[in-house]
Amino acid sequence: MRLPTLIAAGFVVLSVIALTTRRQWLTRVGPVEVSDRVSNLKAENKRLKERWDAIGPIIESLERSVAYTRRC
């Protein structure tokens, strides 16, 4: 019973490693399917980083205001 379990576990681990190195990701498991393609994540990450860069100074300013208000 242990040997088939170990073989199955090894297969799963090696499959995940192989898919990761080829940048292929799981998009469907049975009836559950990922709605957006994973390949769009790079563009989404870039867009979010640009937004973060734009609002970063505003957040820092608000944090300074909060710190000043706490001192008073």
C-alpha cells in the first residue's frame, strides 16, 4: 500500500516541477476552472505596480499626517 502511494506522490511532485519550469499552470480541476488565463498575470502585476507607484507618495503623506496627529 505504501509503494503505490509513494509513486503517486512522486508523480505529482515531479509533474508540478515540470509544469512550473515550463511556466504552465493548472487552470482547471474537475468542474472548477480558472476564469482568467494565468498568462495575463504579468500584465496585471505590471498594472498594479504602476498604480502602487502612483499612490505610494500619497500613502506616505497620510502616514506622516497620522504620526503628526498622534504627537499633538
